Amino acid sequence: MPDQFALFADAPALPDGLRYAADFIPEAVERDLIAHVAALPLQPFQFGQYEGKVHDLVLYAIDNEIHHRGQGYVYLRALGIEPPPFYERA
């Protein structure tokens, strides 16, 4: 049986304008950023009956943006319109 990684051997090319950059953020900088965020005095917040954490809210906002941009892409392509690049903001 072939190993699992063979499924992804032929990764699709990245869209124009994007490129993969290994070690884009040096490990030392990444460690410093993680330590800085971990040291912030973030407190849970109440959202109705639920308790939330700031990082949960940030992850939700990112997920929400990705979802709605994806929806927009589907609608535009269905109308025969080429959507703008994902990374451009107006």
C-alpha cells in the first residue's frame, strides 16, 4: 500500500503573485512573538452565557473572513466574473 504522502506529491501551483517562502519568519522572531502574545494580560470575556477568550475571537474573525471571501468567489465565478486576488484589499 502506498504511503499517505503520495496523495499530495503533485501539489497544485500557487496562484500568480503568491509564492512559498520557507522560514519566512525566522525561528527566533517567531519565538519572540509567541512569548510576547503569551505574556499579554488577556482575560476571558462574557458573550451572553458563554465565556470566550480573545484568541477564540481572533480565530473566529479570520475564519469568518475566509468563509465570506470564498462565498464571494463562488458567486462571482458563477456569474462569469474573475474575482480579484484574495490578498488585495481595497
